[in-house]
Amino acid sequence: MKLLKFKPDKTTVTAFAIGIAIIVLSFAMTLFDGSEIETVMHIVFRDFLMIFVMGFCLPILYVRRNEPTKYEVLGFTKRKLKISLILNVLFSVLLLAQFVFSADAPISISINIIFAITYIFVAGIFEMICIYGFIRHYLERAFGIIPAILLTALIYSFHHAGFQPEFLELFFVGILYCSVFYITRNIFIIFPFFWGVGAVWDVLVDSTAGQSIQNVTSFIVAVGLLIAMLLFVLVKGKDYGRKNKIKE
């Protein structure tokens, strides 16, 4: 793949459309901040529409129908898996050490923190598939690696608008994760450990955004999302196998 090029096509439009859609849905959450239905509408806009529908189901359906290698274009591949996991753990240990040594106060763990961490990791599945997988891949195909990194980081930053509007910081975080991905082109070089350490610390320690997910409701939503994701993949996998048998 080239560092720079310009060959946009209909897949580029699809990637931008999904990217814009998740940003719009995130901004839409702010319309209900402080209202009596804030929690419900946040679940509808962020968890159901943004994470599950636009960020999980649509990318999976698209690559299943249009890509011969399916999930490999998203970075979900066995190629360089061992080295990716080794680097993932190494980077996460180094990042955690940096955070701990620079912390101003001791870190405490509670049941509410565990609820929040569960939610963060389930949301991370969406980020890997939609942003660092789907959007990054089709932007790279159209514009090359460098523009793909920058545009992916921009979309990553602005999709936090409704719950963590720290755009500049998140833009550089997006550049970091996306750049590390290109070391092996395997998504498991950043997820779950390296990305997880950064996301958990950023949301629960360095930001006030984590306060809204430190509750049992977020835990229930996270478990529900995870079950829905697994069922969706299972059902679509059976459909794919059934269609192949029919063709044979």
C-alpha cells in the first residue's frame, strides 16, 4: 500500500457515510443532556444506533458481501498474530507503567469501576471493527496510509462528541493507535490490552466522562450489546454457510 494516493470510489463514500453517521449520532446525544430521558436517549443513540447498528452490523454486512477475505480487511487475521499479541502486551505494560508512575493519587477499584471497564471494552469492539477496521481500511484504499491515519483519527476523535468532547487529545490518541496498527496490520496489536489500558485510564482517571458509566445500567447495556453482537455474528455465519451449500 502507498503512503499517498488518490483513488476514491463507492467504498470511500460508504466509509465516510458511516463515519459521519456515528459522529452525527454522537452529537445528537447532547440534545438530551440534563433531560429526564437523557439515559434512555443515550442508550438509543450511542449504544443501539451508533455502536450496534452503524458501527457493528453494517460494517460486518458490508465486508461479508463485498470482500473475499471478509474480516481480514478489518485487521482480524491470523497473520502475524503471535508477534501482534506480544507487542500488544509489551506496549500495554509500558503504557500502564507510565500512567502509574505519573499518577497523582492511588488508583482504587470498586464494583462501579468494574461496571465501567466492562462497558469500555464492549465499546472497544465497536471501535476496532468500525473505526480502526472498516473506516481505516477503505480510507487507506482510497488515499493511502498517511491520509487514512489522519482521517481515521479525526473520525475517532469526533465520534466522542456526545460523551467525551476532548477532540485534540483524542485526535492524537487515534493517530497513536492507528499508527501502531500498521506495524503488523493485525488489529490484535492494539486490542484488547494496549488500547484497553489507554481507554480505561483516559476515561476513568484523566476524564470526567467515566462518571456516567460507573453504574449497573452501563453494565447491563454492555452485556446486552455483547450478547447482541455475538448473536448477530452467529446468525450471519449460519446464513453464509447455508448460502455456500446452496451454491455447491
